[in-house]
Amino acid sequence: MFLRNAWYVCAFSHEVNRNPLGRILLNEPIVFFRRQDGGVVALEDRCSHRGFPLHKGRLVDDTLECGYHGLTFDCSGRCIRIPGQSEVPARAAIRAYPVIERWGLVWIWMGEAADADPRGIVDWHILGDGARDMRGEHLHVRCNYQLITDNLLDLSHISFVHPRTLGSAARLNEAQVENEITDDHVTTARWLPDIAPPPTYARFNFKGNVDRFQITTFNPPGFVKLFAGAAATGTVSDRRSFSSEGMAGDAARSRAGDVVGLYTFNAMTPETEHTTHYFWCISQDRESQGQSLTDNVFRDIQATVQEDVAVFEAQQRWLELKPEAPMVVIKSDAGPLAARRIIEQRLRREAGRGM
Ligand code: FES
Ligand SMILES: [Fe+2]
């Protein structure tokens, strides 16, 4: 069903405070809060007494008191108090989850705590670059998380779903697509040469046609980094200037107004088989682009994401009506299918380890 031996994003840092936050991840209810020293705690959100959600209780210093009969738990999940009795059995403990805060996001390890290795967190260090602004949203989406991955790895949908922001006229046959597929990532690079800038890019100062690029990198279970933008046609001679890490060479040296590149980071964390916590954010260079542009671009991307969410939710409902119906595979499915194969391989590996 879900990969357990993995780090997932469970919240933006700013969402976790001294009010307990309840969230279901991979069918498990989890409660998050901050200790008085600022560290983040994640505990099973289910009281060991009668199963009441602990996020409805309250923090007393660094302990969490159940809002039903007052059982109290410390940050390791140990029950330290049962009102009306002096004995507190060890089996009253609840599970504690390893968590790490990094780049404005909170990451949680859903497997055995002893296996949690922070080196397994996907490398999104660009988010931690102090010269860049990061803005994003947490969305609760009524679809399986893999529908979102599919979407981000097949950007041929842009012309049809996003004509008001990122869609150029449907010259899809001219898109040049290169896939790089390994057993732990999929990178899909799409190039649309010499094309009119779509509405969002027209906000920048392009004088004529542009060469568009979209470089998407997937890492399991549900992480997609997208580096996308445009360069004035003819200003960048070498395609290798663009990679999922950003721009180099003549693209990076290009004059302002000649080239635009934006990162979008997407973390899809399953809530259930049918619902997903979707965290997305854009990262934009503060130096080269003014604040009003950031606001406008953010609003455009936000509208774009809403259009995608409407697709996912409609698709999920229809797929549930007839889950066994076969689906036709087309050329642009190469990236999404490779990502699904990576997940299947990992699931098999976990099953083999008795997870
Ligand atoms: S359900 Fe939590 S104390 Fe009874
Ligand atoms: Fe989209």
C-alpha cells in the first residue's frame, strides 16, 4: 500500500506550534506540537485508554494531556499520569515518530524508528538558500497521491489544463522530451523551442518568442522538484546550461529579461488511499525579481495548482467507479510509469523485509 521506510513531509514549519496539530498520514493519526525549547514532537494521535484523538487535548509544559480522562504522555510517548491511580503501566505508552525540521518543512519517518537516517531526506537544499523566497501551501486533496506525481511528470497537460497561466498554444508535437530513469529517480526534461511566452512568463520582459524548458525530478515516495522557465529565443546556445539544479553557463550569465527560471517543490504525502496532503512551494530569487512579481507569480502558480487539483479529484472519483478498467498508455506516460515502477519495486523490497 504505502512505503513505510521513507521520510515524508508532514507540515510546513509554521504550521506546528504550541496548539497540538492532528494529521492522518499513511492511515495513521499523528499529533504534532512544539516543545518549549522549539523542537517538534510527533506522537500517535490516539489515546491508549479509549482511542480519543490526543490533538483535542492540551499541552501541559512538554506533556500532552488527553481531553477525555486526562491520561498524560511525555515527548517519547510514555504515559506518565493516569488520574485516580498511582500505577501507570508501560503498555499505556503511545508511539513516537522521528521528525526533523529542514528548509521550512517538517519531515517524518514512518518506518521503524531505529532505521531513521536523515541522509535519506530528498536533497532540496535550494529551499534553504537564504537569497531566495519560499512560499507555498498545504492542500488536502481527495485523490491518491500518485495521481499528483503522474501529473507533474507529464507536463503535456499544461496546454489543456492551464491555458490562462502556463499553457502555450498546443504545439505538443514540437516538444522535445528526454527521460532519465534510474532505480531511485526519474528526470524528465521538456523543451519547447521558439514559442510565444505563456501568460505567466509574459509578466517578465520578453520581447519576442522564447525557448521554454521544464525539468522535473521525481524521488520516491512522492517528491517532485520542477525547474521551469524560459529564455529569449536565441540567447542560450547550450541546452546543458539547464538542469534540475538550475542554470549554469550562458543561461546564468544571460542578461535579466532574457531568462527566467522558477523552482516548484511538491511533496505528496498519502493521508489514505484516496486522499493526500499536498505541500507545494515556489522558490524565487529575491535579488533579480521584485516583490510584486513574486506575488503575481505566486498567484498564477496557485491558480495553476487549483486547476490541477480539480483534475485530480474528478479523476479519482471516476477511477473509483470502475477501478478495474484498463488504461491506454501513450508516449508521454513514460515518466509517470517509471515513477510508479520505482514505487512498486520499493514496496516489494519492503514486503520482503517483512515490513
Ligand atoms: S480516552 Fe484518553 S484518557 Fe480516556
Ligand atoms: Fe498542472
